[in-house]
Amino acid sequence: MPHPIDDVIRQRRTSKPLRDTARCDEAAPCHAEVAAALPELIETAGYAPFHKLAHESHRQDGLAAVVPWRFYALDKPTCCRLLRHLEAQAVAHPHSKWSQAWDSKIPKLLAGSSALVMVTWLPDPAPTGSLPLLDENNIEHLAAASAAVQNLLLAATARGWHNYWSTGGILRDADVFALLGIATNQLLLGAIFLAHPDAPLDAVEGGSLREKRGTPADWSRWVALS
Ligand SMILES: Cc1cc2nc3c(=O)[nH]c(=O)nc-3n(C[C@H](O)[C@H](O)[C@H](O)COP(=O)(O)O)c2cc1C
């Protein structure tokens, strides 16, 4: 018999809220409901386990916590402003990362979402020009930040909100980080698109791997020792 928490976990599914980019509707009152509730969801997400302290170089810009994640929330008007910025860049720079981004789903997601939460994880400093090492510290930073993201998705699911963990596409870019005031020693773990169930949408898409996960018998087993 599943426990109520199991129901929420099983109900969570990728639900991409898509909307025509010309119709980023800031006025829909349901978006304000999401903005009002979002701090509570973020607080809940922060109850994730964590095991290593973020390096002191990350404890700056007014965000001094030792947890190895940072959350940056964009409300609907800000999503629409970011959308217009992406459009302006695409027009100004044809055949560039910006025009490519304009043809991706990111602008339609910004148009459809009630809010976006950019979640970063905080790797230990790497030598200049190199990627973070996949050492024990960083594995644990990444694992803890991922648990925080899952908490956010579950809190959104429990409220009936569309939610989608995206790699982020252009939102990972250093220019976008600079625009949003996010330090570039942080790495984007996910761009989490959230939409109220009443948000005006043109389409909702699921995740392509949803039905491909297999059953527990395919990815778990008892370990027996005699
Ligand atoms: C770290 C991470 C990054 C993801 N990035 C993308 C993405 O960029 N594009 C996408 O279509 N789905 C992305 N997804 C969602 C997966 O496609 C989705 O979880 C999968 O299809 C299973 O479907 P479900 O979430 O409904 O169970 C991402 C999921 C995770 C965990």
C-alpha cells in the first residue's frame, strides 16, 4: 500500500509548459499565486541532505550558506524580460548561439512558465581553465544539490504545478549568468520551469524517457550474504 509521500513521488513527471513566444502573458493572476508560494517551496527544497561544506569562495554575494547549492528565482515578469532579451540578442546576432537558442524550446518555456528557478551547484575551485574534478567532495556537492532540486519538483507536484527540470540550453551560458547576476564559479544543475495549472499554455510535453525506466527488477536486487 503506497504511503501518501509515495503518491507524490510517483505523480511527479516532466511537464513542459509551452507557449507562443509572442504571448508571454504577465497579467494572468495565476502566475502571481506561484510567485507568492515559491519562497515556501524553496525553503522546503532546502531540507535536502548535504554532507560537505561549500568552499568559502562561494560564500559571497549575500548568499553565505554552507550548502552546496544556490537557487535563483525569476517571476513571470522577469521570465518575459529574459525572453525579450533572448529575442533581441537573436535578432542582433544571426547565426550565433543566440539565434540557435531562439529556435530551441527555452523561449517557449519562458513564455509558458509562471516562474523559473535556476539551480546551481557549487564545485570546489578547479585549476584555471579546467572542469571541476569528479572527486568525493564534488560528487557529494552535486548529489546534495540534486536532492534539493528533486525536493522542489515534489513540492511543485504536490501543488499540482507543471514542473520541468531542464539542462538549460542558453541559460547555462556565461552571458546569461552575468545578466542574472549569478557567479560563474557556480554551475547550472537545472533550469526548473514551473507553471500554475491554470497558466495559459499552447502545449504541455512530457519527458521522452518516462516509460523507459524499467521496473525495480531491472535496476535493483537484494544482496544476500551467507
Ligand atoms: C539532470 C536532468 C536534466 C534534464 N534535462 C532535460 C533537458 O534538457 N531536456 C529534456 O527534454 N528533458 C530533460 N530532463 C527530463 C528528462 O528527460 C525526464 O526526466 C525523463 O524523460 C523521464 O521523464 P519523467 O521526468 O516524466 O519521469 C532532465 C532531467 C534531469 C534529471
